[in-house]
Amino acid sequence: MFADAFLYCLPLFGVATVLAMAQAPLRGGQVYPGQNWESRGPHQVGLDEAKLKAFSDYVGGRGCVVRHGYMVYSWGDYTRGGDVASACKPWFSHFLLKALEDDRIPSLDEKVLRYEPRLGDINAELGHKDREITWRHMANQISCYGLAERPGTAYAYNDWQMALFWDTLFLKVYGATYENVDQKVLRPLLTDILQCQDSPTMMAFGVKNRPGRVSVSPRDFCRFGLLYLRRGNWNGQQLISAEHTKMAVTSPLPNSIPRAGRKAAEMIPGQRSIGGKKIPDNQTDHGGSYSWLWWTNGVDRAGKLHWPDAPRDTYGAFGHGGPRAMIVIPSLDLVLSWNDARIRGLEMGNEALRLLVGSINTPELTAPGSAEDVPGQGPPYPRSEVIADIEWDFENLIRLATGSDNWPITWANDDHQYTAWGDGGGFGGTNSRGRVSLGVARVEGTAHDYSGVNICGGQVPLGRQILAGKSYGIVCVDGVLYMWVGPGSNTASYQEARLYHSEDHGLSWKKADWAFTKSDGLIMPTICQFGRNYGGARDEYVYHYFIRLQGEPKGLAVHKPGCVDLARVSKQRILDRSAYEFFCGLDSRARPIWTKDLSARKPVFEDPNGVGWCMSVSYNAGLKRYLLCTEHTASFKGNLGIFDAPEPWGPWTTVAYHNDWGEYGNCFFWNFSNKWLGNDGRQFVLIFTGTGPWDSWNTVKGRFVLRQDLDSKGD
């Protein structure tokens, strides 16, 4: 049967350094193959050749491994083409998304009936259900074609449906034939651009035997994987949008969609299959891991990962249950493909991936210095087109409130700033004197002359109420303070995020009767900061950012792959859980789409190297940019990433991506004070905290060097 079941960090660089770097090729520049693959030895890209040999011996057959764009390892005849069975299905979804972008179809939710009218003539006793089949249904195998269920209600891995999908897309939408589809579609729109070497074809067995089946060599298949690893860009040419490549490999079906039953339904007379001939065809379940014909490392209904020993961002294409495959691991900047392998089923596939991941040399992943110096561990987004550099004034750093950490901050209506700390006595206290789990303080004064006053908790507070937990998000809206609170220290705060509010500037607090819980996958929220009393906000909404929980961490650590979700709520309904909407993508005009269905949300920020367990977001009105600060790669290491965007949801670019920022090491949380921003947005004060010597309130002044400043100076 067909299947079974660049960038760089800018630690303390000055303008001259940036100019010099701009004139030289970026060390982390992306590599693409030309007519031939450029090769490197495994050791040159951080791989252990002996362990790769153990991996390939286990897999068998023939294949190859690509890392950082280089061919680094191969076994068997990896240049020989061959049928890849169901592993070719992502090629079909690729051409569907390409048809949408080229205006060949108006929508993924268009009825396929327009192109195949015979769908309207069948299953009268089932209400002509097939008239409702859409492209989205077919490209996620939820059309229920040939089965009794209605389209979109159940999943079936179905080769009859796949043949209908192929014929409708390529013969009707693209206007090709079996005889010319390679020349008319495959080659000019994909494989010629990728400069494939071994003549891939969609007629693996000829035009009369399962047309549509792809024959491709492992090394050419890796080119297709590299295209998706690079978000649809091939050496400067965008073959398919980054948004669609991301959607294709990160949108697995929710577990609420069941597997279809075994009751057959009528199909179009003469319907062919692209593989298996069983009626009805329902080969396997999706396991929460099937996304636009790709397999992803999702979580099934029992809470088990698809590949427990592979990175969470792994995705791939598999045929015959495993012997034919192409796999992409973005966090390792790695693509591989094999054919005629001995792999059968998920357990063997997981073991193969475990061996592969084990071939990564640890020193490369944890090498000291900037992330730029570590191949494949660089920033997740291109360099900022607005901010070119940051100049830090570390010599005049201010340190207060020793023994107390965290310190999210907001600018209130009374022109003071309000902040929260954890596990200490706050201003005037120590780690033991005045110690509380969670305290709130007021910061009075200018960036040059300020002081802190404990309001709720801590050493000599103004109020009597005692709070418990931790907070990384506070905001003042219309004179009311709102603060997200987790219930305890360390991962105990992952249990829930509950909103508290204060109508007397922090003296007393009331908690909401609802919370986002760990089961929602939303932890440690922060709130976007605007001007005084939320003045100068983008609109009437308050924007909340959540770390997406990954796995079951035993301690505070970077979450990999890193994902950040965004919610908005009307300023008038902040305490109303039903009013919260989550970002779930962009429409055709790049406008945000919002949903109240948590399962439909999509991240607004991603970093394969991970995001910290806390973060901050603020709007710099002078620069007209949103600034996001979080950790990457490892926690408590000073691994600061600063990113900017024109809107709360992006698109993000990289301002700085540090390892051991300022050589302070232990830092883990940073946020900008909007009260202390310069009028033009260039001058700023950054509040930061950490462990050890930086377990305190710390401020450092700095200046953004804008790209326009450099451009005006010329070369």
C-alpha cells in the first residue's frame, strides 16, 4: 500500500565595528547547493562521523545528511532516484499553496466541486456530502471521501482521496496531463529552480501505473527539505511564502478530530487510487501530528510525542511507514533523506532520530562566544532594518534591592512607575530582611535620579496585604494596575497564570476568579507596555504575550522550540476571560486574524534555539517599533535576544542576540522603562535581573544606533 500509517550579536560593538562587519560577508550566511552540493566533513559542522555510521547502519538502504546547507554524510547510492511512496505528499500540498499564491485558486476553503462536478452526483443518501469538500480538507486528509463521515469531521489516511486530490489539482487547476506534468509544472516551478541533479519525476512508474507518484533521489529530496527549512526561500528567490511554509509544517490536526470509521461511501465512477486498493481506505490515525501532508512531532491523545527522542520542531515526509523518508530538524539546521531503508513504524523511526541527534557534538552546541560563532545557532530572524547597534553605558550601572529579582515595570497615571519583585525584601531589604514571595513597589524620579518605595510587601511597606507567587507582567490602564501572577516559585508558576488588579496603586489587590492553566499551554505572561497610563497605545486593546509551554520541564529553563503566543482584550474587559482573543495567523492582506479557540492559536514569535521562561515586550514610540526581550539557548547564561517589529505580532527582526550579555552571565530577565525613553526613542534605560550578584534591581543606560544614522555618515 501507499503508506502505513546573520546574523550576529552586538555585545559591546561600536559603530565602526558594525560598518566593518557590514562590508564583509556574514559568517553565518546561508549556504545553498548549486548544480552540485558543496561538501564538508562531519567534524566541520559539529557531527561525530562514527556516530553517524552507527545511525546509517541502523537505517540501512541509502541516504544522506545535510547540515548548514552542506552535504556532510552519505551512505549507499544516494544519487539514485526511486519511488518515495507517501513521502511525496508534501510536494502535493506545496503545489496547492503555490496555486493559491499564483491566484490559480481563490482560497484553500474553496469547494473542490468547482473543478470536479461529479462530486455533486454521489452519496445522495448522505446529503451529497462530498459537495462540501474543500482544498483544505483534501490537503489534511479530512475530506472523508469514500467514507460515511462528512468532510472536515474525521481523519482518514486514504489513497483514493489522494488520487482525487492529485488529479484535480494538477490536471484541472494547473491544466497539465500525465504526459506533460513534469515539463509543465514540476520542473519549471520547483525542481529546475532547486537545480536537482537526478531528474525527479511525478511518474515514478509511468503514466499508466499510479501517476502522481514521485521518484526522487535522497540528495534531491534534501533540496526540497532545505527549501522548507529556509522558509520557502531558495538562494534569494522566494518560491513560496514564508507564512505558508511555516503553516504547512506547524499546523497539526487537533486531537479533537477523530479517526474515521470503517463504513464505506460512494466514490466517483472509475475512481483510481494512487496506492492502496482497500475499500474503505483508512490506514492510520493522525496522532496530533499531521499537518498539510507533513508529519510533525506533535502530541497524541495519550500525551505522547510522535518522536519522543527528537527535537520538538522535527517534521518530515514518510513513505510505506518509514523505509522512504525526508526529515527536517530546524533547531539543528539539518535535513536528511533515505530510501530502501529497514525502518518500519514509529518506534524504529524514533530510534533512528535518537541516533542521529546523538551524533551532534555537544561542544559545538555550547561553544562560548556569540551565537553567530556557532553554526546553526544564530538568530531566528534577519537583522533589524531600523536599529543597527546598541551602545551600553555599563560603567554607570545602578544596583539596588539586593536579594530581590524579576522587576517587570509599568508607567502609571500618577507619573510613577510600578514594579513587582520576587523572593526578597524589595527596596531597602535584603534576601532575608523583609523577604516576601511577591512584592510590589513604586519607582519615583527620573532616569538620572530615582528611588524605590515598597507598596505591598517587603521591608517597611506602605500597605499590609501580602501576595504570594511570581509576576513578569504588570500594566496600568485607566488608573488601575493589572498584574499576572503565577502561584509559586520555579515551575510551580507554570500551574496557572491568574490576573490580579489594584485600584489604589498597589496597596490592595483582588484576584480574578479564572486563570489560564498549564493544560492551556500558556505560561508566564507579560503585557505590552505603551506610554503613561497606557497612553499612545495602538488601539483599544491590551496585548498579552505568553510563553508556550514545551514538555514537562523539571526546572526553569529555555523552552525549545521557542514559541510565543499573543492575546488581546478590550481595555474595558480586561477582567473578562471570555473577551480574550488569540492570534491565529494573517489574512491575504497581512492583517491579523483572531480567535477565541485556544487550539487554533499560532505563535507570533519563534526561535528554534528556544525562548526563556519569562520575557518582556514594550512599544518604543520614538522609533515606532515593538521591542521583545527574552533568553535563548540556555537559561541563567545572559543569553539575551532583543527583537523589533512594526506591529505587536511582527514581523520580527533581530536587534541583538547575545551569549553572556555584558559578561554578566547569570542574567535572565530584561525590560525597557518606557518612562525613561528619550523623546526620539534612541536613549533608553534597561532594567535587568539575574542570579548570584545580579539577584537585584539593576539598570543600565544605553543608546540605539539607527541604521539611518549610519547611512547618513556614508562609508
